[in-house]
Amino acid sequence: MAETASFPDPELVTALRALSNPVRLQLLRWLREPERHFPMEQAIADPAEVGVCVSHIQAKAGLAQSTVSSYLAELQRAGLVRATRVGKWTHYKRDEERIARLVAELGQSL
């Protein structure tokens, strides 16, 4: 009996592709505990509520702002982070519900 081909969910593939880059993976790790990895006294908004300012992420990563923005945009397209504007600054926060769903889906897919 022939088995029907079952292709992975495209959203899962997009998330896995985003996670395949070590810097993007590190950014997600840092955003998991922003109070531990970023200077809270310099925050203009509550990191627990709106996330971490891209300028703080860029400073910690030590990469060009355009590179960090590109990495964060890829994580956002994959649904792993959410972006919020506060004034002229963009803040990023992990989407914990989406991450949990992807982890569960990955467990069921493999």
C-alpha cells in the first residue's frame, strides 16, 4: 500500500529556517530573559510588556544595525517575535504562545 506524502507545515519550515542561523537563535535566547541580558535602566518602555529596543539588541550583538534589523525581521516573519513601536524606536518581544505551538507541532511532526 502506497503511503500518501505528507509535507510539513510551511509555517513550521519558515520557523525552522529562521532558527537555523546561530545569531537569530541567540537573539531569541536573549529575549527570553531580557532583564538578564539588556540594560533595564536604559529602557524607555517595559521590556516585559513591549520588548527590548532594537538599539539595545544591536549593541549587545555587536553587529550593524541593518544586520540586526534583518535578523529580527526574519524572526518576526516566522512568528517568533513581535515588534512594537514606542515613539521612533522598535521593540522586540518573543511570542511565547507561538513558540510553544511550534515546539508542539515539531514534536508531532517528527
